[in-house]
Amino acid sequence: MGPYLQSTEYTTAAASLVYILHELTGQIQNTWIELDIWRSSALLPTRASSIYGLANYCAKQGLKATIIIQKKQYSFPDYRFFRYKKTDIDIAKDMQDYYQRQAVILNIPIIKQKIDVETIKSYNKQIMLVRLNPRVWRGTTTSNFVVVKPINEHFIIMDPAIGQFCITAETLQQALNDLQDKKKREPQLLVLQS
């Protein structure tokens, strides 16, 4: 199946999940599903998606989800560059806490560990969403969830902003490092199985 391209600038994670749902369950790909996923995972007012909200959506669709994080607390250190106020970030943090509690109720495993290329390779039979900085292939610094599938020593990326392509382990590690170094955010990983 070809890539699924996002319909809005703020639904990268949701569009990535539309692709995964189609891959694992055959669910149709369309904007209505994309927006439903976003509505079910959005950390308003920031418009970003919560890894917990995405996992909850998957669990309700019958998929087995595992969340891997480096830090449990929500952070958005460069929020001022996006014209958000501290009160906006506090609301988003409360929403993240709500989604996290729901994930616990749904018995979704939450693992705290370092996320790097080796961690991603260790899930080589699964399809996953990874939060990283796609600057190395897009040219702009941001923080997004994209689909990652390990294939031998390479990785298939389905980035709903530009499409599907293959990258090396070094490029993937650079995208993970850039998220921490340039965006001051932590990588997150959502491993999914049918």
C-alpha cells in the first residue's frame, strides 16, 4: 500500500496512524478517520497528539499497543515560539495525564527506557510510530510522529507530510538526536501489533 498523506498541518501523528491501521487491519484510509484519531489524542490547545491518546485509540480498535518513553512527564520547552502561554501548556499537561490514566485502565504496557536505533531495531517484527525530528529529510526542525519499519539494516519511513522512503540507521539516529538537541524533547515510541 502506498503512503497516506496528512490532510492538515497538525495531524501528522493521526495520519501516520491511519496508515498503520490500514496495514494491520485493512481499515480504509480517509480524512474522517484521520480527524477522529486526532480528536481522540489531541493535547489541546497545542494541537499535538499524545502518545497515550494514540495508544488508547489503537487499543479500542483491537490492536496490541506498547508505549515506550524516556520521560513520563509532559514537556514542550519551546512553546513560546508557537505563541502558546504557560497556561496552555498546563492544560495540555492535564490532558496528557488524562490519556495516561486511560492507558493504564486499558492495560497498555508503558515502558520507560532510552530510545535509540538499537531500541527500534529490537522491535523488527512490528510496525511503530516514532516521535523524532524529521529535519534531516524535510529540511525544517519540528517534532513529529512518523511510521517506522525496520528492514535489515535500513528503515522504511512513512512520513505523511512527504511520503514513503528508506533511510539508514545513521539518518534515523540523527533524527532522534535532533529531537533532543534542537527541540529539547524526548523521543517516544508506540509499537503496534494486530
